[in-house]
Amino acid sequence: MTRLLLIFMLVAIFSCKERPAEMAGNDVYDYGLAEKDFAGELVATGEDSLVFDAVMRQLSDRTAAGDITGEIIRRAGEAFLQTPYVASTLEVEGDERLVVNLAGVDCTTLVEYVVAIALTYSEGGARFGSFAAKLADLRYRDGRIDGYTSRLHYFTDWLKDNERNGFLQVISDSIGDKVLDTDVGFMTANPGSYRQLADNPEFIEEMALLENAISWYNMRYLSKEVIDQKADLIEDGDILAFVSTVGGLDVSHTGFAVRLNGRLHLLHASARTMEVEITEVPLSDYIMNNRNVPGILVARVR
């Protein structure tokens, strides 16, 4: 049992209240959120602060100050092992706000939380507010929360925006052997699948403009047949994204590269096992027989 899972159990045992829908403004300030103005824009609880503190303690215990960011990311990701898989945690009622839910993650929020924690730690931060500010920088276009469409919904857009802002480098653009079709449009083609689009038709036009911009990205990916050949170019802690063959969708799954016994594996939030895990089989074997995944994108946090 990981120490992080133990924290989850202790919180559940000693908490006498259900998780509230959001924190009041004074509570936000108490968690050290003065680094960025989150007044009315944060959804988080004391439970999230406890989990954050537990992960930071694990990093402090196991990660030397001189360790590279990739090692910090791996350690932070391992701290989330066995965390429950929970989908759609960002889709709260009302206006768009920064949602933090460290007790339940999907594949994308796991990546965001781990990278935000690793960057906070590597920069010498230890406050929940510093983490929340970094999370907003990663999740929203240019770090600005400005409505539903300011969130980086397509993962290629997430990668490119964070590359422009200096947080990561999309290394598959230089080592990939295939050209990626970045023509996205799944969200506007299926607005009924997204509550915010269904309730706010004006968002559909905004999303269509963003989808058109994303479709101009020039990106490459590694086909699954060459992953083992180029494995030495992928490092522990690199972000991995599964390219999708579904029409209008760029990426179907995300996670982190971890090396076990000399082979690349995937640390991810699995919808199959319903928890954060490291794949039992190597990455190339994991996706080889999946006809809907032709290859992977790879990004490295700076």
C-alpha cells in the first residue's frame, strides 16, 4: 500500500463531512493561493491539500535536489499509484473554474497534476497555492481562465500551448517517423456529449475557430512499430499520448514513460483497471494490437 493511498484512507476515516462543491474565498486564501488571483475560480478541498502535502513529502524523502525533472515526474507519478480512476471531474456546474481533485483522476488530469507538482517542487515551491497556479498555467490557454473554451481540451493543443510557454518540448516532432493529422473537430461534431456546449451554443462557434487553428499544427509522431527502435530517445517521466484514429480526435489516452527492466512501460490512469497503474507489459506490446492507436506523441518537461 502506498503512503498516498494511506493518506486517502485516513482522510476518509476522519472526515465527518462530504466533499463540498467548492471552497469559500477565505478557504482559498488559507491554502496559500495568493500567488494567483483565484477568487471565485477554484474548486478544491482540504483533502486535496493533504494529498498534495503527502506527495511533496514523498518527493522530499526520495528525490535529491539535483535530480532532473524527469525523475521528479516519475516519483510524483508513482505517488499516485492505486489512486481511483474518476472521469469528468472538471465538468462542474456554473462558470469555468480551476478544479483540483487529487483523490480521483483520469488520464489527462493525472498528467496535469503530476507535471504541476513536479514543476512546483523543482522550482523550490511547497505551497498548495504555487501548485494551483502552475496547474492553471498548464490547463488553460496562456494560463488564463476565461470561460470554457479557454481550457485546452485537445491534447495536441495542450502540448503546443505549453511548449510555447516554455514548460515542455514536444520531442516527437523531431524524432517521429509519421506526420500527424491534426485536423480536429470531434467536440463541435458532437456537442451533445459536452454539457457546456449543449447549454451554450455560442461556445460551439468559439470551439470551431479553435479547432481550425489546431488543425494547422505541424506535428509528427512515432508509429508503434518503431517505439522499441527509438526507446533510447525516450526518458523516464516523458509525457506519452496515444494518437487516435477516431475522426476529429487527436489523442485518446495519455500517461508517462517509465523504464522497467530496460523496457519502456506506461504509468497512467487506466479506465480498464479503474486506478493509476504501471502497465504489466512494455509500452510497445501494450498498444501493438490496438488498431485505434497508430503511435504516440512524446513530450519532455523542461
